[in-house]
Amino acid sequence: MRGCKGFGMIIHNEDIKELTAEIPEGHKHLRTTVVLRDGTEITFQEAAVANMVRAYVTVKTHPTVTKVTLTGKKLDERKPGYAEWQLVEEE
């Protein structure tokens, strides 16, 4: 999160009061907001959720992979239309 120092927490299903996935008016990309029972709201941009889903699917469906780590990197060379900042898989 911008402007926040790192912290650790595990969010259990019962900690979630509400989850909303939407394309806000005037926007083109999905945003997913999780509201915790303590009132904390966390909003993920589409690319962040897509990367979480990609890592999740890889670990759940691959016969031998048990961990995926994606690291944020600024890419000078990338496909047209892709953002500079990407989460890429560590080797």
C-alpha cells in the first residue's frame, strides 16, 4: 500500500464482512474491495488480482509446484499496452 509500512496479517474468511468486484463508473478496469469486520478496507487494482489468481491457479493445479513468488519489477522492455511495473515470477 502506498504510504504504509509493511505489516503481516492473515485474513480468514470469517474476517471478511464484504467483498465487491466492480468496474467503477468512468473506469475500464476491475477493482476488488475487501471490507474486513473491523472496518478496514483494502482495494486491489485488476492487475494485482490477476497476479494473485495466476499464482493461486499455478500452485493449485500444477502437479509439483507448491510455491510461487512474484516480485515487483519495473520493466523497460515490455509488450505494447503493458504497464512498466509488473509482478514477475522468480526463478
